[in-house]
Amino acid sequence: MRELRFDPIRNRWVIISTERSRRPSDYTLDGNGAKENERTPVSCPFCEGSEDKTPPEIFAIRKERSSPNSWGWRVRVVPNKFPALQIEDNAFRYGMGIFDVASGAGAHEVIIETPDHNKGLADLDVDWIKDVLIAFRERIKDLFRDQRLRYVLIFKNHRTKAGASLTHTHSQLIATPMVPPVVKQELIVCRENYRSKERCLICDLIKQEIEFKERVVYETKSYMIWTPFASSFPFETWILPKNHLHDYSMLDDKELRDLAVVLKLNLISLKKLLNDPPYNFVIHTSPPRFDRPGYPQHWDSIEFDFHWHIEIIPRLTTIAGYELGAGFFINPTPPEEAAHYLSEEMENNYEEV
């Protein structure tokens, strides 16, 4: 049973997923946290030749004439074997006293980025990373055909400390019947700025930061890598498209290849500078277009006010009691210093990309 429960005190939804249920002993950690799941290629369900160990694929980029769920794929998308939410569940809501509950209708998928067990996303060549980005795009477009779904979040957990349960490189997506709170807050802030100034907040930010230069790590004609002014985590970076676009799924193949260049340079530089740290990345894009039943009318300017982007967060510090209790984050590395170190590293790695 899967369901979403609303917390009226903190004004947020929480996914309760008994499909992923754990006993107390399953949470036991060693002194340094959870251990890496060091499966070998023989036992790894994400390796080529182990296609029967996963649910049937939903999408794949494959060699010509190769058959689904068999050898010959480059990027493969399958349902998560232990989904937080499931597309087959019916959509409904009900009250439980002062609480609200929604059914677990949604989707939870795994994007297996390469058949090679020993390569991470940073190690793949640019054209391969482009294929991973294409898989992201195609899954968002397909899932938004389901009228029940309000958001698709693409995310990656690299290494156990960042939440990965398997070492074979992969990303995930979760589609939900409501917009997640963090994204909703960004949407509200961008909408209010647009209504006040008739300009995109992030477009203004890009122009300002390029002029100041202190926190710009790297830029191309199409993209900028930036360390946010109020970074919550050391060496946190954002990849921002310079041209205004609200929806990641509207990018064409050329634009995705340009993005692949910048993403690889960012990831390979983090890997070398910080000794392959655990990290998370998320893509924040807009909800589906507003021409569907039940779409909130206050998002009717979304294509003008929201600006999609990627956030990459190395997990170098621990979220502890103060952060959890106060909602304040303590970052020991100023973003200006992080930008300087990363910029130097990217200059060293440019030829490799």
C-alpha cells in the first residue's frame, strides 16, 4: 500500500510507502553510515545480460535490431522494483479527521545510464550523456500524458551517502499527483516576481551574475554553471540555461548535447577536485501545461515566469539537529571560494570533455 499524507503543521505532503517497508534491523549503520552495496557485474541487476532481473523496460536507446529486454542497449528505463508510487494505483483523496490522505498513484522509474558496471555518469562521453538526457526528456513527455500527474522529478543519488542503493550508475524519477513543496515554492516566488516586474527572476539573476563574475564557474553560449549566492551546501552548483525556457522536456537533441558538455565538465571536475564525492542532482522543470482539467489557474503565466535548471549538491557535510530543527543550513565553504576552485579545475578538464 502506498499513499501520500499531508502534514498541516509543516504544510507538506509525505509519501508513505509500505512497499519499501523496513524492519528496525534494516536501518542499522556502521560508524560511517550505510555501506556501499558492492555488487559484482555477475549479480548486478543493472548490468547488460541481467535484463531479466528488472521489470520490463519502459524506454530504451538501443542498437539497431536489438530486442527489448535483451542485450544491445545504451540507456534503459525500467519501473523501480520497490516503487514509492505506482502508476497502476487509482487516484483518490479522503479526509481523516484534520488530516488529508491521497492514494499512491504516480510513477517511480529507474534510468540505467550505461551497461558498464565500472563507469559513473561523469566517466561517460558527451554523446552518451546526451542519450541519458534524451531518456529524461522522453519519460517526462510520456508521463505528462497522464492527466492524474502534476509533476515529474528527475534525480540522481551518487554513492550510498547520497542515497544510492546500488553502485551501478543510474538516475531515477518520481511522478506525483501534486507539485513537490520545494518546486512549488520556486514556482510561487518566480510567479510573484513576474507579476511585479514582468521579467523572469532567473533571467535577471543570470545577467547579474555574469556581470559580477564572482560565482560564475563556467559559461558557454547556452549555459552557465553557478554557485548560488546562498548555497546551502559546500560546492553546490546550478546549471542554468541562458535562454529562457520553462520546460526541460521542450529541449531538442542539439540543446541536450550542449547540456551534456556542461554537465560532464561539472561532474568530472567535482569528481577530481573532491575525490569522487557522494552527490545528488535534481532537475527542476515546470509542471505540465495548464490546458488540462484541474490545473491551478494561478500558474497561467508559468511559461514566462519559471526557468528550468539543474541543481547538483555534493554531500560533504551532514544534515544534523540544527538544520533539521531550524531549517537553516551551515555551509563552511563560501560559494565565491567554491566557484574559484571549481573554475580552475574546469580549465584543467576542458580538453577531456
